[in-house]
Amino acid sequence: MTKPVFEITKAATFDAAHHFPNEPEGSPYRRIHGHSFQVEVSIRSDRLDANGWVADLNALDAALKAAAGELDHGMLNEHAGLEVPSLEHLCLWFARRLTPAWPGLSRVVVSRPTIHERCALEL
């Protein structure tokens, strides 16, 4: 039997506005507009702690919600790394924000559920 690998996942939501300054004049993406976002992060490990956990889900939830809270009801373009606020750059932003405290971070998914779009970053 191969050694099991566990993965835990938490999700948070936030609402934010953005625009794409590199789009040509007249493009609807150049105008300021907003979305409801969902972010999911996963942590993988082949080891469990003394409680039998990959990690404390409550602590991961708090860290993820704090990061999402920095973006909530704001302008994404105003945050370093999100000057061009694509789903891809949002994945990278969350990964950079969370990896120092969560070295087992293995996946970040950012989606706009109402328009059925998502991006996944495998780490």
C-alpha cells in the first residue's frame, strides 16, 4: 500500500471591483466593474499531527478569511500584484499571502460563480 496523502480545503467569499487598464479603449473590461468571488485553498500532507489533522481547519479558515477580507468591497487594482487583476493573478496573490504560514499549501482556486469562471493554481 502506498503512503496516503491527505488534502484539506477551506473556502471564503469576497466582493470586489476591478478593471483591466491594458484593454483597448471601448472594451467593457476597461471599465470599472465588480464581481462576487470565491477562493478555495487546499493543504496536502502525508503526515498528520498529534490530533490526527493535516492542519487546524479553524486556523486555516481564519487566515483565508483575513486575506479575502483585505480585498472585500475594495478595488483589486489598488493591491500590489493585482494591478492587472485576472483570476490568475488573484490565485498568485492568495498563494503568496498564505504560503509563509501554510507551507503545505498545494492548490488555490479563485472563481466567479455567477458567471461560471474559475482558475486553479497547483503549487
